Amino acid sequence: MIRRLITSATGVAVLGTVAVLPLATPAGASVHHHAAASCTKTYRYDWVTKGTKKYYLGGPNKLFLGSPGILKSAQNASTLMARCTSGNEVVLINRGLALTTRETVPGMNVVFASIGSGGKGYASQRWIVAGTNPYRFWNVKTHLALRVRNSGPAYYQTVTTGNSPTNWQEGI
């Protein structure tokens, strides 16, 4: 009997979440699952350099929702970012998930999440690009900069946000 109640409660919670999602879509907004209509997509590597070492922005080899952005040692699929650019804003996408931050407090991890807003990214997934190689990224929602931790850079260290930006190099 208890098992059935837990299962039923879980089903209601999941159904309740699904039922709420359409209500969160702004009136008149259409839902698309491709970004091509809303941005220009290019593929780039972003990195910071310390001494002679490069630290590439990327995700874990097995990327999943909520995975942290981390610094890695090599250019590969886990560090190749699709840049979905619209004006001076960019969504950084790795293997179908967007780099995002919802935390307004400096020092929190940036994580990967499903791309929202019809492929344009939610405000928490969009970054204002400043500079020209090196670049600086400022989150549209939190107004915090994408940065390396004060103790870094170090391989496999998580990437964070803060008030002072990191200068990111870019290349293909």
C-alpha cells in the first residue's frame, strides 16, 4: 500500500511538472527545437593560458543535465563549443546542452542545461560577449562574468562566475 502511494505521488509530481511547463511559455511564443532560425552557429574552442599550458572550457566526457563546466587539457568533443550568436549575445553549447548559470552569487558553478526559448537560450544561458580575442563573457540574467576560479586555472577545475571576468582565447 505504501509503495503504491509513493508511486502515485511521484506520478502526480511528474504530471504536475509537465502540466506547468506550457504555462511558463510566454504568450505568443512559438516552440522550436532548432537554433538555426534564431542564431548563427559557429564552432570554437575557448581557453585560458597559464605559462605554456592551455585550459579548455568544456564538460565532462559523459555530459548530462547539471554537469559542471570544467577546464580540460585538450581539444576534443568535450571542449568544442557551438556558439549560437545573435548580436552581441552568445549561447555556448556542448553536445546539445547550453552552459548556464542561474545563481546571482559569485563563485557558484556554471552547469550545462537543455537549451531553452526556442533555441535562443534563456537569459541564464546567454552571455554578452565583450572584447576581441581575448573575449569576456557576462551572463545576461545574473550580470556575472564567466571566469576561472581564483585558485586556478587547473585541469578539471570547475568554472564559475564572478564580478571580474577571465580573458578567454578563442580558436578553431
